[in-house]
Amino acid sequence: MGAPGTQRARVLGFLLAGLLGVSIAQSVYNIPIQVSDSVEVIIESRRPVSSWALMTEMSRSSATTLRPVRYLQARWLGELADAAGVPNHVVFRGVHAALALAIVVLFAWVARVRSLTDVAALGVALTVLVGHHTFGAMMRESFPVNHYAEVACGALVILGIAQRRPRLAGQVTAVVLLAAATSALWVRRNVDQLDLVAVLKSRE
């Protein structure tokens, strides 16, 4: 198939993924914010006086998990909701819905559709993706921000970059994603070396 046919197939593939992704995103958006796992995080994220204070506090709040960025994300999204004058549901569930749409579209991107046969195969693959029980569980994630969907998006972006010829933009994106994934370990290491009592007294 020539270039025009390849381009047409790609457009059809993204159109198929977009239609499916929008319907899933709409369903995800309509899920209420879960009180059990979300409200406490949202409230706690607004308590410290600054984002840095929140990061340092949450980096040492648990001996078994290291996810301080989830509190930062909750804080920033809450501040965005306040600034825009919209309910928390619009922002938090809006981000969740956007991640759901992104996963489906990125899946079509890494599929590299080139022909109408590929479009048909993509339809089957998308059915398997959204019909898999782990996808449903990921979409029902009850934290304020869906970290599992963020990881899925990051993995798909890296896969798509690896499939293509090396380009500066792709290399920069890969480095940024790697830095974001490893920054929490760096933060934890530095926080462990801090005397938090002395830091708080110095601020007073």
C-alpha cells in the first residue's frame, strides 16, 4: 500500500481508538470520587504550608510505601479546582478520564497501523485491551490521581519512542520520564539526611 493508503489507515486507526477512548473516558468521569481512599489524601495534601513541606513530610510518612508525589498531585489539582472555581470532581475525575483516553490513543500509536488489515487487527487488539480484567481494575482506581494509568501512559510513550528512529525530542522525553520515575528515590535520600526539626525552627 502506498503512502496515501498508509496515511488513511493511520487516520482510521486513531479514529477508532479515539471513539473507544472517549466512551471509556466518559464512563470513568462519571465515577464519583471515592471517599475511602481519596478524601483523606485531598485534605492532607492541603494541610502543609507549601508543596515542599508536603513533599518532605509525606516522604517519611510511611515505612512501606514511597509515593509522596501523589499528595503533590492532589494538592496541585485541588489548587487548580479552586482557581478555576469548579468542583473537585471536575478536575480529579477529568484527569482520570484524560489518562484513560491517553492509554487507548497511545496504544494505537505504538501499534503502528499501516494498512486496512492493520486497522482490523487494531480493533481486535483494542477489544482485548479494554476488555482485560486488569484494565477494568485500573480504571476503577480510587485514589485522587490514577497512578497506575500514569505508569501505563509512561510505558507506552517509552515503547513508542523505542520503536522509532532516534530523535532529539524522543530522547529528551525519555530522559524526562526516567527522571520523573527516579526523583522520588532522590527525594527520600535527601529527606533522610535532613534534620526536619532544625529546618522547621529555622523557618520560624
